Amino acid sequence: MLHLNASIVPQQVPHELSSVEKGVKLKEAVLDGVSLEDIERERFNQIQLELAKLSQKFEENIIDATKMFEKIITDKKEVEGITLIGLAVAAEKAVLKSYTFFSFTIWFVVFLGHCRDMQRPQLMMDVPWAITLGGPRYRAVLQHSCNRSLREEVYRGHVTRASDGTLNNNPVIERILELRLKKAKLLGYSNFAGVSMETKMATIDKAKDLLYKLHSASWNPATKGPEFPGASYC
């Protein structure tokens, strides 16, 4: 058996934090409320706990609202332009939702046999398509559908998710903003933006300037309609 002399085995030297790293660690600790007095720290922890719950609620509402949106189409003219793969995925969703008893496997074989143009398939039968906000179906409509009203409906459905009814995120957002302001006040800041910028290589003024530039650059294209990057319409 080979025995190594402990004196010649390289010893792992503990990493010593630089002054910059120490400063970052200290700043993070302060933002976590370690410097607060007992009563303030307890309130701070309560705010953090509620913010975590609200964040989870927000995400759950988005997920549930995404699942709820569904548009069933039976007229093949309404799906003109959508690619073969996009239509296949939409048809599969309709089958899984039991909107048709037609076997998806058989449908797909027949579908392939009657499609000459993969970008502009001409269907030989009417099969239900389920358009949802799920990634593949959402992108298929916004990128390739010739139906502008369908593109707009799907786009608006996506950007207004969880904005009304039992899944309304507006009260959640308002409460998050309220708690963030209280958190900032406890830490000695006038607003939450100041808290956020403490750990970023930016300032509030620079962030505002960037938003103004983005607004100026995107306003005109946005007013032309819900177009999708890389889209190819009829």
C-alpha cells in the first residue's frame, strides 16, 4: 500500500475574500435585515415571508390562466399558413381534450399523405385544432398564421393572462408593491428601486434612461400590430 507523507500532500488553502467580495457580502447581509433591531427585524421577516407567498401565487395564476385559454377551430381556412408541425401539435391537443374521436395517428398519416406544401398545407378533411397559449401552439400562430384576427386574439390572450376573474394578479401586484415599499423603508431607502440597485452595476437614473430609449425604439413597430420576431405571414 502506498503511503504519502502528509508534509508533501498539497494542502487546500482557504479562499480569502477580497475587500470587494467582503463589501458585497456585507451589503447582502444588510439588505437581508441583519442590522435591524428586534422588532423591525421581525416585521422585515414577516414581509419577506408574505412576499415569497405572493410571488408563488403570482406564478400559479399565470400558469393556470395559460392552461385556461383555448380556442377550438374547425374551419381549415382559419388556420391557413400555420406549418405542418404547428397544425399537428394543435390537432393532437384537440384529440387529447376529446374534441374528436378521430385517431391522431391515422389523421397524421393521412395528413402527411395529402400535404404537398409543408408551409401551406391543404387539408383534405376538417379536423378540430386546439389553439392554446402553450409554447409550440402559441408560436405557430404568431409566426405563421395568415389569419390576423387569430394572431391578435392569441397575442392578447397571452399578454393579458391572469388579469381578471379568480386568477386576477392585479391585487397580488399591488400588495407586492406595497410590501416592497415597506421593506425599503425599514432598510432606510425611499423606494424599492434603491434596494434593488444596491446589488447591481447600475443606477436608477441609468435604468430610467434605458427604459425611455426602449420605449422610443419600440413604439412605432408596436403600433403596427402584434407581429412576431421571425414571422412569415401570407
